[in-house]
Amino acid sequence: MSNQTADKEFQSFSDAFFGALVAAMSENSGSVWAIAAMPDKDSVPTGIEPVWMKIALGGSLRGAFMLEFRHAEAVLLASKLLRHPVEEFGAEPSEALKKLIEGALNKFRSSLEHEYGTFTIESSFASEAPSSHDDRILLTACDGGTAFVSVLMGVNPELAESLLLHSRAVSSVAGARKAMVVVEGNAVPEPVNLDLVMDVELNVTLRFGQRQLTLREVMDLTSGSVVELDRQVEEPVELLLNGMVIARGEAVVIDGNYGLRVTEVSQPVSSLTLH
């Protein structure tokens, strides 16, 4: 990425991942970890035989990013996760680190899907360093004692471009919103080239019903538990955009996937204010 908008998008993306990673480290190690420093993003950790992990994304975000741990710090982190000393980065430490990263990625994806839409994540150990063409940033975390772990994150050009395209799409939608002017209390659109935003992907949600649960009820949920919703079987399913009901209909199955046959359009999409 070469411009300020792209750098800002990358910073936001990496902040979300590092926040999820530090939270997962705290949950799995029994110690409270926090970001200790954020060195210059061009700094590259030195050391022998680093541990690399490749994170591949698909769906609304495409591309990959690499994580690099200094070998000694990967061993240290594995010791913290396993709650016993580890001398070499063998099978057990590898599994502990992979489990940590997968937990962090689940948190990471959940925190970003409202922003970027639905995307998939696959993680695996890699045998090569991040490319010199990748955008990079370095995180250092501390457990409050003497344990410090640094992680280098490198985003490949494909993911960098995907993030930049998302940023441009958001800017286009924002520009369309700013083109609305208020005339005598009514919102009237100024002439806008809507073709600029017609391909922007929006997340829509099917709602079969809802139910409020107490914390105790949530904690008591097990496999096989049944949660009764507030909607009768014959009542229509709702289609939501940005939390607003835009249509209702009946659920159908198409080639093994759920779908919606629209029977009522409650609010034209063109009249909504996108957020």
C-alpha cells in the first residue's frame, strides 16, 4: 500500500488482529498479556529459525498474511500456554501455538465481519519468511513480568489490495450519503452517479425470530438444548439490512442452502440511509 488511506486500513486491520491475539494469549496462558510496544513496522525480528504461520483468507476478503515468531520466543510462548517448561519447538508446542492462533483468528473474524462481510480463514505453519513485498508491522506483547513475545505480521499484495478496495467502497458510500441534502425537512438526493456504489457488497440477514436469555440460561446451554423463539412457524421470516427490516417472506431451500422467497417489501432499499 502506498497512500495514507491504504496505510490506515492496514493499521486498522492489524490492530484488530493483534487485539484478538493478545486476548487469546491471556485466556490460554493464565497470565494477563498486554501490548508492550509497537515498534516501527519496517523492523524485522532477528534470530535463528523463526516460526512462520500463513493465514489465508477467502470470501469478502482475499489474500493472506504471514506471522513470524522468533524461535526462542515461540518456545517461551508455548511454555506459557502449556504451563510447563519447553526446550524445543516440537510437536506439542506447535499444536499449542496453532490452537492459540486459531482461537485468536475466531475472535478476529467475529470482530471484523460486520465491517468486511463474511470471510473464511485457514491457518498453517509455513517454511518461508514473509515476502519483501509484503506490508509489515511488528507487535511486542508482555505478560506483566519478564516474558516478552514479538510477532511480525506481513500482509501480501493481494490482501493489501482487497483492504484498499474495501476502503474505497466505503468512501464511495459515504460520498453518496453526503450528497443528500435536507429541503424543508425532507431528505432529497442530489444528482449522484450511483453506478459508483452499485457493486458495493452489503450484508443482509435472515431473522427467524429472537429471544432474550439470562446469563444463567446461556451458561446452561448444551448440545441438544432447545431455544424457543418469539415467532410462530406460520409467521414470515424477516430480511434485515443494517439492522432494519427491508422485506419479509418464507424460508425455502435451494440446492441445499437456505433462501428467502420475498412476499412483502416493507421498505425500499433505495430509501435507506447506509451506515
